[in-house]
Amino acid sequence: MTYRQPQEADVVTPAQNGENGMAPPAETVNADAPEGSGRGPLHSLLNGIRVLEAFSVAEPLLGVNEIARRVNLHKSTVSRVLGTLEQVDLVERDEHSGRFGLGLGVIGLAGPLLAHLDVRRITYPALEQLVQWTEETAALVVWSGHESIVVEQIPSPKQVKHTTPLGTRFNKAMSASVQVFLAQQPESELRRLLRHGLIADCGSGDEDVARLLEQLDVVHRQGFALNDGDTDPEELSVAAPILDHRRDVVAAVLLSVPRSRATPFLVQDYERRVREAANLVSARMGAAPDAAR
């Protein structure tokens, strides 16, 4: 049995924003409106991005009507957008069902980024070792500016496990990977993210910010974040930051574990192992020994 909806796998798409506590979807626009009206080519581009983001690992194939409901656009607009995306191989139509899925062109766009993402290549051996040590799922996440995104994963060899597929996005304030990155942000940036609803499950009032700042201070001092069922009662996750030669946090190591087998002794071991893996990668990235805690 494989759990496919862990707390650290809250895939955020425009259609799900309201359900995940984020801001509501952008206002529906007419992709064919003239440029001078403020609803022209730029909005056509935004609509195309929203359509691409409608697909997920859990639902890789979608029909026109399904996409239209998710992105809050008229089905005729979605149909035109899909036609354009199909021409450049960003989506492709399944010949059996008639539904659409992401095309190989998406890989072509992401290829240059992934090829030069050195931290991904450097981290992989450490993830392999972490999985060998713990027999749980290990992942590498990076920060987009308002959410953490999985760019590498090695699943647990056990039958019952939590997984974090590539491209999974986390935006909840209590998610371990999110806290690792937020702990490095100045208070002004944290307030901005909360004010605009970019971090879910946390208010933007002074008391809310104070509580979160106190938690993030603990994360910063101990060098890791623990999410013990705070966003999913069935999952425990541990994350630790990866630093580069400038002492900047450039990524994080994430371990996801079913809480049913996470004893207090094992949790302590998970915390130590995740920190060791992150410190190893940080050293390879040029971080000074005192920086890679």
C-alpha cells in the first residue's frame, strides 16, 4: 500500500488554491481580447500557464471541461489554449480517451534548468544513503520564493510509505520543508508572504506572525524542522537546510515517514540522519564546517 497524499505533498494548482488556504484563482480573462484593453497577449500567456498547472501526478490526463472548471475559464478558451500548447508539444492528446496530458516539450523546457542544478546532482548520493539508513522516502526540495518544490526523490523500499513525486509543491506554514526556508527569511518578507496569502494555514495578524517567528527561531537554532502530524495526522516529516559557499540556504533534504512506525527513538534518529545528509551536501557545496551544522 502506498500513501499518495502526505502533508508534504500538497500539490498547489490554481484550481486548488481556495481549498488549500491560498488566495482565490486569478480573475477569468478573455484570451482573445485586444492588447490595449489590458486583457490581451499577457493574459493569454497567463491562461496557458494556468492550464499547464492544472495537470498533476495524481491526475495526468484531463478533459477540456475538467480543465475549464479547475482554472475558472470558459471551455472554448481552454480549447483554444490547448490547441496552441499542442502545436509546441507542451501538451498532447491521448488517442484513446481524447483527454490531454503534458507533452515532451515540458521536459525540453525544464532540461536546461535541471542540467545546471548542481545541488540536484550533488545531493543524489546523500539521498541514497539516507534511504539506506532509514528505509524511508527521501527528497530534495528547492524554494520558489513562496513554496518549496520537490526536484528529486528516492522512495522508501517498504510497501507502506509516503511519497513526494517530482514537482510536488508545499505551501503550508507547518510543512517541514517550508519552515526550513522561512527560517532564513527576514520578518518583513515573512509578513509579505502571509499578507498575500502565499503561505497557507497561518494568519497574518501580529499574534499569528509572533507564533510562527518563535517556531522558525527554533528551526534555525536546531538546524532542522519537524512536522509530527501537524499537516497530516498520518505523516511525520523532517527537513534540514543545504547551504552553499555563501552560507545561503539553496535547498533542503526532506524525509517523509508514516507516523504509525515513527517511535520517539526513531524520530531522534531521523532528525540526526537528515541533518547529517544535509551537512554532507552543504560541505560539498562549499559551506564552511561551522555553517553546515
